Amino acid sequence: MQRHRFRLLLLATLLLASATFGADRFNLSSTHDVGERYMDMRLLGTVEIPDDPVNSIRVDEMSGLAWDEDEGLLYALSNRGKLFHLKPEFDGNGRLVDVKVLAAFRLRTRYGRKLKKPYRDTEGLSLLKAANGKRGDSELLISFEREPKIARFDNHGYEIKALPLPPPLDDADRYDTTNHGLESVTVHPRHGIITAPEVPLRGNDGITLYNLDGKQWRIPAFPVADNAIVGMETMPDGDLLLLERAFSSMLSPIVVSLHRIRLDDTCRSDGGRKPAQSCASRPVAIMSSAKGWDLDNFEGLAHHRGNRYFMVSDNNRFWLQRTLLSYFEVLPPETATAEGRDTGKKPQSGIGKP
């Protein structure tokens, strides 16, 4: 994304909104409390992560997330080629109340050299072998933006192997700009590794997801200016959960949305042909700074357990922005929320542990 433009626009927006800073626990919404339902999402807590250095590495600019069930760790990836080991903490009701930064590492080549510009612009994060009941064998799957690439790393940040990209993802000239590369990546049990550029490739008339075997899925466009796909995660039932962000000017709100996508054969194409139709999609949550949401630059998404997820914001190394880690549950749709309307209902008592 165009970070300098985002900083200036966000500065003006946040000054106008008189946002608050500094608390470890953070109120993401002024209209919905932790534990309440909003659309098809239940809020389960948000905390602000300070940027104090760990291992002499500043904790900031988080753009990717992934949960390692075997290790009990939440990995966070910085777009400056840094990797963090996080330990989220929950209360007795399963709400996120704190997070500890346990370790920080610089991403390195297989020969031990630190990644440097432009090869360190890491954005998307997923995991391999992280829930097989065996500790010590987890691998990180990382997507890169400025130099389109997907590679495997160990959990201390050393590269293992780069994976070949299929056409048209292997052609850097097809991307809209160098800041609109492979922003997200996930591993699907049926379709393998799936990724997407932040905005459609040149010549494409819509948003498309790609797997490494050359299959493509067309995604319905979300009708908000400057909308971009910034995170993606595979859900337990095989649907995809997309994290999207839109920010166009200081006179326009920040909009962060979550959409559930059903991948099926009707919206898939092989061999470079464009899909005939778009995949089925429904909104899980659409959050706007114009409607009581105190949002930041959310870019990372990770499945935790059951139908619970984390998302994190990139503070762009800018003093007025924050690194927010938010926790939420995706709920079954209600009739009243079938088209994205908020029911305003209170949740049933007892949230339960994650």
C-alpha cells in the first residue's frame, strides 16, 4: 500500500476523531461492548501492543498473523522482515485481556543473511505442520509484496525454500504497483496454498484468488472506494475469511470488513482462463470509523480455535497509529443479519474458553 499517503490521511482523520491512546485494553467500538454480537461477529477483546524493543528489535508494523497450535504461539510478521512470537492471554470467559511478546527475530536467508530492501517486504503469513501434534516442525509460509514471492521459513525466521508462482503471479509487471503485491496467503485442505494481490492485477476486471496449481476464483467486489484484500484465512468448514480495508481520504471513513467466501467449481477456472462467475460471498462484519469504530490499519488475520480469530493492525511506524490485536468469533448467520444488518441483540450468557 502507499504508506506515506495512508499516514497523512489517517493523521487528519484521527485528529478529527479525537481518538484515545495508551491503554493496554482497547475499546474497538463505542457502540458495541466486548461480548456483544455485531452482524455475524462477536467481539472478544482488543489490546494495544507497545512498540518497546525485544531482542533489540522494535515491535511494530505487523502485517501478518498465524496461530501455531502445537507450540501454543501466535506468530506476527512485520513488513520490515521481522518475526515475533506472541502469547495471548484470556480471562475465564475466553476474552482477550493481554498479550506478551516472547521473542523477536530478523528474517534471514538460508545462508543467515538478513533480508534487505526490497526483499524484506513481508506481508502474508500462514503455517504448515502446525497442528499435527508434533512440536518443533512448524514452518511459516510467507508472502512478499514488492518482489512477488512465497517462501517457507522455520519459526526462527530462516528461509527454507521459495515456492514457484504460477502465471500470471510470476510476472512482476502484471501487478498494479510494487506496493500491491501478494498481501495475503493461506493453506486450504482441498485447494492447497491460496494467495491474492492486494488489488486486482493489470488487465483484470475484478478481484481474483489464485492457488499455486494455477486455479483461480473470482471474488465479488466490495463496493467501497480503494478497497483492498489485506488478509485471508481458511475456516474450519473450508470457506475463506477475507480481511479487507478501505481508506481513500480524510473526508472518507476507514472501513474494515470481513467477508466469508465459498469456494466451489462454479467460480473456479483452470489454466489461466478467467472464472465465469463470482463465488458466493456474505459479510461477516463491516466496521466503519464513521459508525463508532475506532479502527486502525488492520492487515493480519489468523484462525485460532473453533470459530475464533485474531486480527492485527500495522502502525506504519507512525506515532499516531497503534498496533491493535483484536479477538473475535464468527457466528452462524441470523435471519435478520442475512444482508449484513446489525440485530442489536445482546449475546447469550457464557462466552466460554477458547
